[in-house]
Amino acid sequence: MFVWSKKLVAVLLSVFVLLLGIFLLQDSSESVSSLKIHTTQWITLNYIGLLVWLFVWMIDQARVRGKNVWLWLVPFLLAPLPTLMLFVLFLQRRLSS
């Protein structure tokens, strides 16, 4: 994979560890909903990490095939799963020569 350089992986993992540390070190109040807030934050953190990973994968696949991935950024941010499916179908179509 061309996009996954060691520097990029180190930065992404560092950001994740930093956000995880902030998440775990937050002072949980004695309210009833603190577990729900932490669970929501944990799910959000993982979802954002998955979206970043998927878009970097899309960049890599587009670069290998000589396509432009940046046209797919806005649709990906609005609806990630359908855009990912359309992107994969777009990359698999046969070129007519």
C-alpha cells in the first residue's frame, strides 16, 4: 500500500491514544447518564477512526488504479457506506477500449 507510511500510522495511532487517554481520564460524575455518555464517546471515537481508515484505503486503491479519490470525499462524509460501495463498483468496472 502506498499511502500507509510509517509516519502516517504513527500520527494516527498517537491521535487515537491521545483521544483514548482523554476519554478514560475524564472525571465521571455521579449522575446516572455518565455511562451512556462514555459509551457514546467510545463509539464515536471508534467510528471516526474507522472512517479515517476507510478513506485512507480509498486513497490507496485510487492511487493504484490511477483514479482521483478527492471527488468522493464529500459523498463519503455524508454517507460513508453507500459511497464506499459505489467507489468499489466504480473501481471494478471494465474500461471500454
